[in-house]
Amino acid sequence: MTSFFTDLAQQYIDGEWRPGKGSWDIIDFNPYSGEKLASITVATTGEVDQAYRAAERAQPEWAGTNPYARRAVLEKALCVVEEREAEIAEAIVAELGGTRLKAGFELHLAKEFLREAAQLTLRSTGQILPSPTDGKENRVYRLPAGVVGVISPFNFPFLLSLKSVAPALALGNAVVLKPHQNTPVCGGTLIARVFEEAGLPGGLLNVVVTDIAEIGDSLLEHPVPQVISFTGSDKVGRHVATVCAANLKRAVLELGGNSALIVLDDADVDYAVDAAVFSRYIHQGQVCMAANRILVDRAVEAEFTEKFVAKVASLSVGDPADPATHIGPLINSSQAEAVSRLVDETVAAGATALLHGRADGNVVSPSVLTGLAADSPVLQQEIFGPVALLVPFDGEDEAVRIANDTPYGLSGAVHTGDIERGVRVGQRIHTGMIHINDGTVHDEPIVPFGGEKNSGLGRLNGESMLEAFTTQKWISVQHGRSQFPF
């Protein structure tokens, strides 16, 4: 596996693999074992410029390529992923500590998004609109935005890089991708290798492995990209939005969440427990859609809590390479320490730990906290770790009030024996997505994905990709003669 990473430990610019020219290296570690996977010399601002200029040169010809030919490249990329699926799964386990279940989940979605991107090549259609002026024809063309900058996160790096890269390419754009420094291969250079093997012409996809400490805001401020697609924390997202606004660029932001999974008094408790445990602990809770807060009607609180704690306590914690493992490591030691400290501080402030997780290296075992004060800071923040907060409520109105008492609005779920009741409650929750009688962690290629409030700007998936990665151009044709006032 180490050779897999070292082979991809370079920059990919203008169709060439090359070492970075920075003065320091990003070290890629296995977060479970601590094994060094690769060392990548960072890209400089000069190399960011080279990547964007290569994209700028290559994009016009690609935009003029027959969309069926573009579709063939996307279809070939899907074939490459399918052929190398086992190898990619091993890389996900090694580089980000994903369990085998998580690796399979990520790869399944990645393939679905590639299938959808291939079809997207044929959906960039225009319109002919009427005019109040006699003899005039209004043509509205939908064109590629041009060059797109993509910044991806560490938690689902292969999927979330592809999620922007593939549709942007499908629609005739060129791309510069910067993966998270903790997942430079799965989120970056592996994507480049997939498209290289698929026959994508050089210059259309460039990958720069670097860090803000080296390049500052050059990735955002550069004059070439017209769109920046960022997935990550709301803190960094605000900065991205500010810089993009100052430079008159479109920003598509998929940010953090603090989702509530609501269990109403008529819910199937056993089923709700299963959904809640998955929604909170998939990939160690390092998921923007994870159910941070589990709200339970007092009528079923005792039963739910007993069953929930028992199921969480049964989860297997340890080596993500073991197929039986449910909870693997957090991405790095800083994150493991932060989550452990948050649990300790919350308990010290008066919360009750029904399970009190402990850190063993980067592996943090699950915590379940209850008895939280209404103004507890932990209820307002995104927890990127295996910590569940159980919050009781009395009736729908209180559940809605508590669910909405957060600066975030990404996902959520409502469990009830009455589907339409669940829909009514869901309509009152200020989120971009909510799921009735299901978990909070869902993504589907054709359904608009995105959040409200601090959870982002814009939508991805399906037709939303057209809005994200294309622009519209009005060309009018006067078939007769216009009358001018002078």
C-alpha cells in the first residue's frame, strides 16, 4: 500500500506529474497506525498560477468538444474506479482511517455521482424566448463557467472531490483541485490518476497539494477561476465567501452542520435507535450531516435511552482495517484531543455521561451525554467526533424550537408512526434537507444537496450542478429592422 501512496505523492499540473517547489513537505500519515504513507513537497503560489493558466489554456477546446465525447471520458473514469475499487478502498482505510463499511459507502456514492456526471454532459441546454419587439429572437445559451477551483475536505475526500470535479468537467469546465492536507492522495492525486487513465486531455484537471501557510489566498484570489467550490468548516467557508465576494467570484459552499434527529412519541423506538446510532457514529462522527443532537419525546425517553446506550456500547472500536470495526480513528491527534477535551469539559459543567469515551491514540471510543443545560455551548456547535447528545422534549412545538436553536441548518430527521405528521414537523425545521423515518446522513446524485444558515450557500447535485458550474448568455437576433429614437 505504501508504494500506492508514494507513486501519487506529486503535484499534477498541465498533464504532468512533478514534485512541488515549496520549501517543506506535507507528511501523509495513517491516522490509526501512525505509519508514514508519503511525503509531498508543497506547491507554491507560482505552481498555483501554472495550474490555473494550464486550465485556462485547455478549457476552450474542451468546452467545444462534442458533449458525447465528454460523456465517454466520464464513463471511462467510472470504469477505472470500478476496476480499481478494491485498491481505492484500501487507500481510504489507510489514509483517513475509514472503516471498511465507510469505504464501501463512499465508493458506492462516488460511482453513482460519476454516472450522473456522465449524463450531465447532455443536459446543458439553451432556450429561445419570445420578445416584445417584432422580428426579434432571444436565444439563451448555457455555457461553461470556465475554470473552477475545488477545495475538498478530509472526511469523504474521494467522494467530495469527485462530487464537484466530475460535473464541472462534464459541463465543459477545467478544474484546479486542492485536497485537504490530511488526505492529499484520496482527495487529490488519486482523482487526477483516475481521469488521466480515463483519457482526459492534459491541463483540464490540475491538482495542487499545498497549504494556506504556503500559498495564502492565491487559490481564491487568482484571476482565472470564476467559481470556487468549497466543502469544509463554516469558519473557513466564511473566509472563502469573503474573498470570493471581494473578487466577484461565485462561491458554492457546503459547510458544517448540527443536525437534529427527532424521535416523536409515536415512533418505532427500535428503528429510531438504529437510525440514530448510524447517523451519529458513521465514520466516527466526522460527517457534516451527522446527528449531533438526538431529541427524544419524554414519553419514550427512558426506553429509547436504554436501547440507544446499549447499542452504542456494543460498537466495535479499533483498527479500521478489521471488517468488524465500527469506530476507527479520528483524522489526527489534534482532533482526538479536542473531542476528548470537549466531553470532559461538558461533563465537568454538569452533563451526565451515560458513556464516557476515552482516547487511545487517535481512536476515541463513543460518548453519550445527557442532562445538558439548555444554554450548554456544546448544543450549538458541530462535533466532529463520536459524541451523541440526548435531549428530551415535550411535544412537537418544543422539538421544533430546540431543533432550530442552532446557527446551522444542513440535515435532520424525524421519526414518527405518522408520515404526514413527520413531514409537517420537517417543514418547520430550518434545514436544507430533512428525512422522515430515516437517518440524517444521505446524499443522492439528482437531489439538491445543501444547507441553510451557517451550513452553506448554493446547492449541488442534479440540475443544481448546472447553476453551480455554468453561466447563461443572451444573444438576440433581429430578423427585421429595429426602430431607433435618434
